Amino acid sequence: MSFKVAFIGAGSIGFTRGLLTDLLSVPEFHNIEVAFTDISERNLSMVTQLCQRDIDANGLDIKIMATTDRREALRDARYVFNVVRIGGLEAFQLDVDIPLKYGVDQCVGDTLCAGGIMYGQRGIPVMLEFCKDIREVAEPGCLLLNYANPNAMITWACNKYGGVNTIGLCHGVQGGHQQIAEVLGLEQDEVDIICAGINHQTWYIQVKHKGEDMTGKLLKAFEEHPVYSRTEKVRIDILRRFGYYSTESNGHLSEYLPWYRKRPDEIMDWIDLGTWINGETGGYLRVCTEGRNWFETDFPNWLKEDPRKFDPNNRSSEHGSYIVEGLETGRVYRGHFNVVNNGTISNLPDDAIVEVPGYVDYNGISIPKVGDLPLGCAAICNTSISVQRMAVEAAVHADDTLLRQAMMMDPLVGAVCNPPEIWQMVDEMLVAQEEWLPQYGEAIAKAKERLAKDNLIPTTEGYKGAARLKTKTVEEMAQDRDAATENAGAADKAKKRPAAE
């Protein structure tokens, strides 16, 4: 079997090496073509060295094409994996730090809220350039597998404006599935689930064991669990009040809602600092920064470690390789994918990107009809969908009024800030991120004029948030080399979720 797979943003060590290992663990895929592209020659070189070393050690005759010429990497590709972070960690820091001045305390800030909305403004125009290249030089019918956040917004824009069939992929459903099985005292494969909603706000609307509905037993099980009762307080509270468990981690979920992070003195009531994803202020920015610094510093030692083995029994739970396997070999795969709704969830808008069950085989990706979500769950999703839709349209049409309205409608931003504060915060974020927002040139010029005046609304300069931890130095990380290497090499940087002591 021979076809071409391209990775955009291949300098992302966690996703690229992991996804390639998954793909090459499929025996039929030992003759595929692989292309890597990235704007960073250094990161591209390091990741290519590691991945080529893995390939050679497994005896495969595959030579990675690594190039900064994106169109060459995409030429004749049948599948494209997108793992980019537009603006890198420098822009990500602005997504976290500027809203903090206005009291918007985010754990992650890459999906919704102020940070996620701005991330979409940077990412969507670039993604549409990727789509143009795919249409022009990739294999006809090429499938774009998007892992980049804000996942729903990116996937929405690519399908509506990019002209490329795009599926959004995330590992949130698998993580919550494992938690549910654990609190019920069962193995994960003993618990059958159906999840439906939108990315990072997907709901386990059916949980069964041997045909028995276990949904009504979840609240008590989570409340009594020795770890999750402390690490998942927001998720448990939502389960208590809405009746269904959410896929998304405690920290992520807390920033998509108006209730849990709006008062600084209450944030610690809902989060835990055992690991970043439990709710730490700017937690994902911290671990990503630490991971990047460690990989760049410690890279020579990575080349001394044993190469990875391509073992079909040790693939990750990431959906990407299984989708390609299903399409190419006909083996049936069931997963949860982000797709255009088109009536799949009947009480969410048709144009929204929904995360729902899907089946993959020779016939393609088939999405069964889910029907209505429970009304409360649908209401939460609909609020976020409105923000996503406005943010997508703002990014595509360079409409800064729509961008500001999206910020106003965002649940947490709207709970913390009044309209004048939101207008000024958007001005600051536009100006600070000017180099990644060429479509907003006129709006940024006007924002600069407003920010130069003396009548600005006072903000809390230097505010670190309710639960921010110090970013470790390379020397500090070296004290636990194994943990630092695991963090740097992981696509899912939140698999281990211990509670604070």
C-alpha cells in the first residue's frame, strides 16, 4: 500500500512523532510516503532526525521529505495532519497575560474565552492558505485531519471557506471514558459510551455496562472517588446540576463557563494544583514552555535513547491513524470526530462543528444521527457555538466589530468584564499580536490611536492570576529528567492528573 501523508507544523515533537509512530505501526503502511513541513528549520530538523531514526531502526525503507516549502510537502498527499500553533508560544503568552490584566483568568485559553478567540484570528487565515495549497497540489479528495486549536473554529473555517474536507480530532472523549470506567470499578472496554456535543463540551449522553444504563450512578461514584472528587470539582458540579459528565478536563471546562472563574477569591474552591490541567492559571502555557525549552536543550540526549518500536499493540488512542487505517484497509473503526453538524444533533445549528460518534471503513466516514441533546447541555453548547461562529466570520472577513461582539458573548469574558473593558482589551490584544494579524491592519491602526490617549480604563498590570505557578528553568527540570522528557514528548500533556497533597 502506498500513499502520501504530510504533516504541517511537523516541528511539534509531541504530535508529529506520536502520530507517525501510530501510522507506521499499521503493517500495511510500511511503504507510505511521509513529508514534514514547518516554518522553523531548527525544529523541523530535530523532529525529522528523531523520526527518521525510528523508521531506520524498524527496518523500513521510508525517507522523510522534510522541507520548509509547504506546497512541496503537500504535493500529491492523500492525508494531511495539521498540528500547527500559529504565533507559537510568544502569541500564546499574550493570549493569557493580557486578559489577566482585565481579570479574565484562563487555565488554557486555546479553545474559547479571550485566548481561544484570538488564537482563531491568527490561525484561520493561515489555515485557509493551507487549504488553497491542498486544493491546488494535493491528491484530489485529500482529507485534512486537524489537531490544531481552536479545533471547532479551525475545522469550521476549513469546511466552509477552505474547500477541503476537514475532520477535527481530539483525545478528550477517550480521557473521560477512562475516568468513568475507573469510578465505576470497571475496565474501559466494559463501558460503552455515546458522546455528543461540541469539541471540549461534549457530553456522555449514554453510559452502559452490559446493557445497563449507568448514567444515574456517576455522580455518587465521582463524589466518592479519592482523587477525582478533588481534581474534577467543576465537572462534578456540572454533572450534579445538568445530569451529564463532560469530556473536558476541570481546568478547560472552568474557562468555558461563566460560573467558576469570575471571582478570583473563589477560583481555588473549584480547582486543584496537583497538575496544570486541574485549573492552574496559564497552566498549559507553562507546561508547553517548559517542554519546548527542555526539548531544545536536551535534544542530543534524545538521540541517545532507544528508538521507538512500531508495534500495533502499542498505538496511542489518537484517532488519526485509525481513520487512515479504516479508509485504506476497510477495518471498521469507531471514534468521536468533529464534523459539520448537518442535522446530526437536531437541537444544535446545522452549520456548527459538532463532536459526535463516527464509523470509518472503505466507504468513508459515516456519522449516525444523534438526535436532541438534553436541553441544558444543548444550551451550554449553543452559547459557545454563537461565539465560535462570530469568531470564524470575524477572522475570515477581518471584522473587528464582530470580534468584539464575540468577546462580549463569551461566557467567562462577559461574566468578568463590562463592554468598555472588553473593547479596550481587544484593542490591546490586536496591537500586541499585530505581526500575526495582517488582515486587521486598519483596525490595529485605530486601536493604537485609542490606546495612546490618556483616558484608558485602569487595569491590574502584572496580575498573575489566582493560581499561577512559576515556569521551571531547564536546571530545575533536569532534577527530574524523566518527567521533563515525558512532558516534552507528549501530545496529551494531561494524561496524569494527580490531586494536590
